[in-house]
Amino acid sequence: MITIAESDLLVHELCLGTNIFGSNATEAESHLVMDAYRSHGGNFIDTADMYNQWVPGHVGGESETIIGSWMKSCGNRNEMVIATKVGAMDHRPGLSAKNIIAACEESLKRLQTDYIDLYYSHKDDLTVAPDETLGAFAQLITEGKVRYIAASNFTPARLRESIAYSQANNIPAYIAVQDLYNLVDRTTYERDMARTVSDLGISNIPFYGIARGFLSGKYRPGVTEVDSKRAAGAREYATDKGWAVIAAMDEISATHNGAPLSAIALAWLRSQPTVSVPIASARTVPQLEEIVQVIELTDAEVEKLNALS
């Protein structure tokens, strides 16, 4: 367990992503995955109000609803750390104070809880000044409906501006970012955001920790069929560099008692100085059993993966 910087959130070393709950995974399958995660001491679950609005017939909120029904059935809300997001839902877009307050109430209802542990601005809204957005979050924190806030998909400049405003006005500030970062997709984060995160003393809780499944090892040269609805997205990493990383991970796996490649990819993320907890999702219990394993890479193994990627 680790404590996320600038907070008292004590969480498991894997944050369970749930953007597939209600789409790729049914409610029953999702409950089984969360049961398995909890059996390993897992307590940190990430969702968003807009999950899964991209599915025909869905409007968003399905993932939150499934998590809420699971927590109610288990009676375990006080054991869990729940993160959700606001600002990217089709019928609740943006970061105006009015939208944030209304969206929070709707998320609380779907999650069947009276508080959210970590509430993200899902993406920046350049039409709204930081004082309005942060004022709304401060109100929710004062009311006990939110414990901490964070930002996802911001520019470094906007993140610095937002945190500077909070500090100058003595109101709650973003304690973390959630940005795309993994072993085969490093450039944008390391070029644009890592220094900012370090300077501010916060951390990244990165999404797509196993690169849409590419780093699970099921994608191999010559393999044309993979049982995943994310296969098209994962194949963007099927390059010479990507295959070299997979080969190196195979070698590292052999020295760690055959550890799953997913676990190695997440271990590499944990070794990065600005990362606190990586996010990864699972459609089935066997997939969860792979990503929930926490291993520690040697310095030499980290450097080898750094050089290849």
C-alpha cells in the first residue's frame, strides 16, 4: 500500500480501471473482477461519469452504476477509495461551477455513496476560468461530498495556473494528474508534463498502463487475431520498437518466476519518479490476476527497458 502525495489516501499499488465495465464486461463479470481485486487487498477504483457513453444505447454512468451496486452488495464503501471524473460527459460537458455541482450529485447517486475520494477534472475547459472550477470543487470539499481533486488531460501551463490559483487563495488544489503514460507511449508525458508534476510535488496516476493490452504479451509478431475489443488501438504499438520491448520483457519475466508481462509493464511505471499508482483494467478474473501482481524490477532491468523504449 502507498499514500498518494499531498493526500492521506492509502491505496493498493494497482488502481483498477473500469472504463470497460458496462461495455466489454457485463455487470456480473465486472462484479467478479472487483471481487478478485478486493481479495488481493485492492481498494482503489477509477471510473468516470462518461463511461460508457460510446456504446450504442448507453448515455454514460454505466460504470459508476455497476461500482455502486457492487459496493452496496458488499457493504464495503468505507474500505474503498473511489475516483471518478467530471467534464467529458456528452450531456454534462465542461467545468463550469453549475455543471460540476450537478454532475457530482449524479455521480454520488449512481455510486450509491455520499462522498467521492478523488474527483478529477476529466479534461480542461478553456471557456471557464480556473477560479470558477476550483471554487466549485472547494464547495464540494467543504460540504464533505469530495475529499480530494485532481486533473486529467491538462497542459502543464494550465495545471500550473490552476495550482497557483489554489495556493494564492488558500483553497484545495489538484493533488495529482491522470495522463497517458506507459512503456511504449512515453514521449508526450515525459516531454510536456513530467517536469511540471515533479516541480509541483504531485504525482501521475497514469491510464493505459499496459497500452490497451499490447504490453500483456498477447500481441506477437505474426499473430493476427486477438480476443480484445481494443485490438485495433493496441496494434498501433506493433512496431520494431514495440516488439523489442516485448522481447526484453520476456527475458525479464524469466528471471521473475515467469511473471506476467502486464505486471512487468506496471512495475516499470511504478519505478518512474513521478508515478504513484498505475491504472489498468481487466475484463475477466484471469486478466485481473495478471495485472494485480506487484513485482519490483532491478535497476538494470529498468534501464534496459528505458533504453529500448
